[in-house]
Amino acid sequence: SIGPNEKDKSITRKEGESVTLSCSYDTNSNNIYLYWYRQYNNREPEYLLYEGARSYSGAADIQDHRFQSTTSQTSTKLIIKTASLSDSALYYCALRVRAQ
């Protein structure tokens, strides 16, 4: 299971500031990837990045280098550096378990 941390369900920042969103997850698998998506109103979600965790630590694919991700054994964070008005959106975290 995966879900946003309560304090991160609604965040407001000024342009130019950094923003950190976080999700906690729980799985017995060590073969996991954590994904982040952004969705604007009336649009489909768009892929931002993934980062491997646990046994897949170090694997990553990041499209826009203003975005960074960190993972731990139980959580993932999305860091948006130098936030702009165009970053105003709904963000999703997702967990993918790979077969061994």
C-alpha cells in the first residue's frame, strides 16, 4: 500500500521556493520502484520520475531536473526545486513491485 502523508495533502509555496511532497508505503517486497505523476485540472496524469528502492536503490529516470526524489525503506519524497506557478497541480505517488 502507498499513500500521501497527512501534512502533504495540501501545500502552498511562493514561486522560487522548493517544495517537498512525501508518501509512505508498506510492502514485504524488496523489488520496488516508486513513481511520481502530476495531473493538471481536466488532464490525464503525466509521468515525472521513478526511483528504485530497497534492492533497486540507485535506479532512476528523471525527465525534468528541477524534480528530485529520495526514498527510504518506508517512504518516498518528491522535491521540486525552484517551484513555479505551472507546478500547481495534483501529484500522485505510485508503488510498483517487480517479480523476482
